[in-house]
Amino acid sequence: MSSIPQGPFVSPSCNNSHCHDGLPDSVSQSILSSSRKCWRLMKAILFDLFGTLVPNLPLSTWEQSSAAVASKLQIDTALYQELWNARFRDRMIGQILDGDHQFDCLLEEAGLEVSIEKRSGAARLHRELLREVLVPKPETCSTLDQILIAGLQLALVTDCSSAAPELLDETPLGRYFPTRSISAFLGVRKPHPLMYTHCLETLGLAAGECIFVGDGNSEELLGAKKCGLTTVWVDNGQHQHWHDRFSPDGDYTIRSLDELLPIVQTLCTE
């Protein structure tokens, strides 16, 4: 995984067509003019992934994917969803790894014998679903560019299964985040303190020097606050399709990532 030089006036290019949306001139000029200064108070921003940097997965897409995987495994769709959802936590903390054998315990409980070829085919379908949902929001890359220009560091804090980081590196987002807390690799998920402190220790920063930005699922904002981070809730409105331990309680609220930059500037120049 290649990394992006992090310092003033270093802006990575982005090959995603959605990532070139410009900021308002007043915001861009203000951020740029401040980037030569030593921004004392805030030095890094930790981001959630799903629902924050990329959109929430529409329920219709999940339903279609579930039906396709269930068909490949020759299992009733409703039963598949029930058994799959029951194993969500185990997948998020790495007890069940993505791959050809990710459906083994599910099929065993259902009392089904399915060939390895069909299991592999179902795993490929699931991998394609992951790839589909890892498309950045239109404003994501330009916002990340401006944060780097301002001299702040970036980190990723995400509950995800084991295949997601590899697929993320195939997208424009991967190289923004050399520092990551991945639940499937750490063995815990948000709001466990390790999800935040792992990134803080890697960055060599105190919690009070960092901001956490998330859509409020997984009680992530509460966890970040308890660790001492300033929190920003991304309010997705009607596009907040998932509510997993949903607790939208941030110190600040934004409805688009490009609204984050004025908040960052305020926090960094107080």
C-alpha cells in the first residue's frame, strides 16, 4: 500500500470521477492560507468508513445480494439472512474470516452440504458486494485532500470484515489511510477503546489533539468521546439506511463532509 506524503501543500491525485468536486473558494483559500501556520490544537482526524467516507449500503442492494448468495448456496434466502446476521459480530472481530470458508458454520447449522466450488462462488459474490459499497461519497476525496494540505494527519477507524481493507486499497481511498484500526484484525469493535487508541498510538498523538468523524453507528461517537476525542456526527438524513447501535451524539453535526473543513479550521485556530 502506497502512502501519501503528509504535510503542507502536498495533495494526492485521485482517479475517481467523484473526487474532484471543488470546495467553496472562501473555504479553500482560508484553509490554504492557514496551512503555513502551526495548527496547535488539532493534529489528526480519525474517520469512520461506512456511512461516513462511503455511503450507507441501500437495503435493496443488501436484499439483492443476499438472494444471490443464498441461491448460490442453495439455501432459503430468509434463513440465510437470519443465520448470516447472527454471525455479524463474529465477522466484525475476525472470528469468521472472509473467503471460501466464511459460510461453513452457517451451512452446518442449516444442515446443508454444499460443495467448495459453490462456497467459493458465494464468497466471490460477497466480495463483489463489498467492492460495490466502497465507492467514496462525491465530496470525500476533495475533503481529504484539503485536510492533508492543512497539515493534519488522517486515520481510519472501522468495523469491517477481513476482506474490506484489501478491497479498500483498490479504491482511491486506500492510500489516504496508512494508519488504520480494523476491527477484524484487532479482535474488538467500536466503541471499544482499542479501536481509537490503536490509531492514536500509531500517530503518536494524544486524544485531545484529534477529531473523530462518524455517522453514529456502533456507538462510535460515544466511544470516541470517552477516549477524549472531539466528535463530529455525519447526519445522513434519509440515507442513513443502517442503525446498528445508532447513537448520533457528536460535539458537532455536519450533513456533508465538505462542511467539516470550517469546523477543523475553528478548532485549529482557537
